[in-house]
Amino acid sequence: MQTVHRVEPPHQPGRTDVVLARQTGLSRTVIQRLLAKHAVIKEGDPQMRLKPKDPMDVSATYIVSVPEPEPLALVSEPMALDILFEDEHIVVIHKPAGLVVHPAPGHHTGTLVHGLLAHCQDLSGIGGVKRPGIVHRLDKDTSGLLLVAKHDQAHAALSKQFRKRTLGRLYQALVWGVPKPLSGWIDAPLGRHPRNRQKQAVTSQGRPAKTFYKVWTLLQDNIAHLVCRLETGRTHQIRVHLAHMGVPVLGDTLYGRTSLPAARQQVTQTYWPHSYQALHASYLYFHHPHTQELMHFCAPLPSTWPGALRQISEQDYQDFLRAP
């Protein structure tokens, strides 16, 4: 059964997708899909084809029809999951490096979504047939905390927190080089790489992207341990921003240099002898979509990371979130 939202005339003008997302609680991506399917109509002019960038008519009422979620075509696959929290609304998972989050070209089975379907039986359909329940993503080779929605209401509420930036994530990274200054903002728009469609790049035509970083541990041999805070959540954002600064994440073959001098290669292997990037989503905070309780979770570094790194306490994380 479809859900119908009646959106009264907005108080202020704005883009159709932005205003409708704000009024309905749906994500802009979902609104854009509905606009493309002509599932959003302007009352009094139902034949009018609306586009995401069109300005809203402040004197008109809009009808948004959300179809019933598509039935999941994925087959569940039992797997061991490191679940930190679960109730009837959400699941918080500690994902290991090497596990793909959702089906994609070359990864049609064995993803986290397949395991979640075996564990939960049902998930939010807002993410689409291939991404049920997935509120945000982690790259295959990034370990750490992942938040999953069990139903559409929870998914919409959490997506709204992302848009309002009341939900946050902190990451730890090992990089080659010491950034100057030792803490600060990287404010550089990101878009598709002009030649390699698997990559993102800093480009003046890209979407706004901001990352706050702080050097937490200085290691020998020009290796630094950073804590990073996402202000926005673009694809590969931390990896691209750090590489753009000249301090690429260790083990990152996509954005780091693939051909290294022998001395540097030896140092890198000493600290990071792995075939994946040294990036870990270690802290997550959000308001529970049903109770509104503020929740926060920490995921310790995997045992594969160097043991000489300075530990980060709960209070350290809180201080870091208050940093300018």
C-alpha cells in the first residue's frame, strides 16, 4: 500500500527536492526518484512535470505518493555479525575490513546486506532493492561502525539527521606524512574524477565537502595517526581529502602512490603490511529514531593496527566533537 504525503504551501521558496524532503522527512534522493516517476504532482496542475531544481510554488499544495517498498530480491546468507546494539528499529554493527556493505558490480553475494537479511529477515526498503536498511556506507576496506535501519520510518528519521548534521561519525587513519597544521579543516569540493570513474577528485565543480582532522599520535619515520570528523559525507571523502593534502592513507592503492621508493615502501610495510587502507570508523553518535535518546558507540581499533598508537577515550571523542 502506498503512502501519500500532502504538502501544504511552503512558507519560504526553495528547490522542489529540498523543500519536499524537509516537509515529508524523506531523503532528497528518494524525492528525486519520485519526481522522475511523476509521483509528485502539483494540485490543480497534475500534468505538470516537476524537476528537482524547480522552485516551489509558495501558493500551491503538492501531493507526494510513495509506493510500497519493492520486495527484496536478495537471498539471505547467514554470517557472523559483530552487533553492538539492536532493537526493533535499528542495528549498530562493527564491520570488518574486507566486507562489502551491499551488492555491487563484482560483489553479488557475500555482502553485509545478505548477512543482515539472514539475521533480521526484513529491513527498510528506502535504500532500494540492493541497499535495504543501509543508512550510510563504509568502503569495503574500511572497518568500523555502521548504522542500519530495520524499517522505513527509522530510515527516514536517521536520514533526516544526516541532512541536519545532528548525526556524526569520527574516523581514525594512519597516513604517510605529517599534515601542516597539525589540526584544521579541509574544505575542498568533491566530484567524479574526470578520467577514472572509480575515483573522486577535488574539483571546483564538485559538491561541498568538509573534513576536520587532528594529529593524535606522531610515529617515527614520517607516519602520523589522525582523528577525522566528517562535516559532509561524500564518497571516499577522507581518503581524497588527505591525499589532496599530500598525506595519503597508508595502504590506499586508489588515492595513494602505487609506486613507492624502496625506503618508503619498507617503512610503510613496517607500520601497515596490509592490502587495504588504514581507515577505521571508530565513533558514531545519533538520536534514536523512536525514543530520541542520544546514543553513542565506540569501536576499538582492530588488532591489525600498530600497538604504539595513543588511545582515545570517550572524553577525547566528546572534546573532538566540540572542536571548531
